[in-house]
Amino acid sequence: MRVASLGGGHGLFATLRAMRALEADITAIVTVADDGGSSGRLRTELGIIPPGDLRMALAALMPDDDRGEFWAGVLQHRFGGGGAMAGHPVGNLVLAGLCEVLGDPVEALEAIADRFGVQGRVLPMVPGPLRIEADVTGLEDDPRLSRVIRGQVAVAVTPGRVRRVRLLPAHPEACPESVEAILRADVVTLGPGSWFSSVIPHVLVPEQLDALRRTDARRVLILNLAPEPEETGGYSPERHLHVLAAHAEGLKFDDVLVDAATVPPGPERDHLVRATALFGAQPHFVEVGMPGTHQHDPEALAAGLRGVLDEPAP
């Protein structure tokens, strides 16, 4: 089963670990708009693609043996201290160095994957760094007025209400290998993750959105377990679907996977079921969260995805 999993950060990490349990041929397609922390420092100083989310995807696909676990831990290890190296993960620096040596982020990712036996492929959404720009209300005395906020970190922590996001540059060229992976896939997944900064950016790249529309793959949207306090504070699961639909005209999904504990039977679930019609999708309610957290349990997510894919496509 060829799978293309789109997203970024911890949400994509959970999806990739779940797909590993399904023994899929995995391609991770990763957002590249991060401008905070180590990734932000490296993209500013070196002009490279932000490596953080790419590093996490590589770590998620490391072999399930002692050697793989060791090297995954090394790539994720952050330098301590208070100097220039403080806070940089080892994997970010390795990827940054390979990007400079090879001059191509895809080649750099392939080199790491080959060296460590990564079980899958990791690709950037586009071959260069992007910025996110958002229209935000609630920052002015007049609640009807909006302000433009730029940068992933600024969008993620704004006390206002994000209404719409764009990419800068506005129409970036997609990574050709990512488009090919979507078109060749048997299954495509989108989410979970930061909705405005890790999920929606994938539908803002024209060639990639076109590939998502045209692919014959079964398309599965995985919803978050909870709104994020700043970026999507107060957003219901139904609202998440409406916002995505507003950014991705004509995009369809076959299935929407929802945590059953997050949306128990009742009016909210009824509203969500109606909202899935925006994508022509079939909703699936399965418990996929780690108890007491807002994080997906990779094993439970794998079981949920297996159940979805065992059913006929709608």
C-alpha cells in the first residue's frame, strides 16, 4: 500500500508512526514554513529550508530496532548550554549541512534516509522556505477590523482569531517528487496538526492541490483532538472542516477520522457529520487519543486507519 502523508510537526509524526504499523510504503510530505526556534534561526542565517519538521518525519520513520531508536534519539537531541549551539537539534544541523553540501533539500533528505535506513521517504512540500500570512480579527478595538500577521510563530500565538491564511510567495512551485507521490499513492492522509500552519498550507500550493484533486488514492482527513489555544481557540471540529473547505475549493475526501471521545454522540457530532458533506466524505468515530492528553496514540490511530481502509470507499 503506497501512502502519502501530508502535514507537519507532532501531528505528522503520529500519522507516520501509525502508518508504520500498517506496513505501508510511506512518503511523508512536510510543510516548510516554520520560522521559530532552531528552524527559524537556521533559515535566517543560512537561507535554507526550515529543517525541524523534516527532521521529525525522519525520526518517525527510523527502523524499529535498537540502532534505529538510538539514531532517532541522536537526531532529536537538542544541544544544551547557553551559547550559539543551544537549542539546536542534531538532526537540524546535519540536514542544514547536507543542504549546503548537496545544494538540494531532496537530495539531502535522501542521503540521511539512505545512511540510517529510514523506512520511507521524506519530502518537502516545496523545495524552498515559505512564510505564512494571516488575516486576524480581534486585535483592534473594532472587532470587525482585521490585521495582517506574518510568520508561522506569530500566527500560532496571536491572541486574535485567525480567519484566513496565505503563503508567501503566493503561488509557490510544488516539489515535483511530492506531486508524483500523491498521484501514485493508494492512500493520501492530511492531518492532524496545527490547522493554519501545518495542515492548510498543503492546499495552498496550486500544483499540490491539483494533485490532491486528481489522485485516484483514497483520501483520509484526520482531525485534531482539540483546538489549539491560540491558533484555533474556540474552534469546534465542525469549524475546522469549514475553514479547510474555504481554503481548498473543489477538494474532496473519502473519509474523515474523528476521535470518538472528543466528539461524543450528541448535537456536536450531528453538526460534524453534516459538515463532512462539504468534502463528500464518510465520517468515522474511533478513539485514537492518548488518555489524559491531546495527542494521538500511534497504535490506536493505526487501528482506526486500518478499520477505515477495510471499509469500502464511499
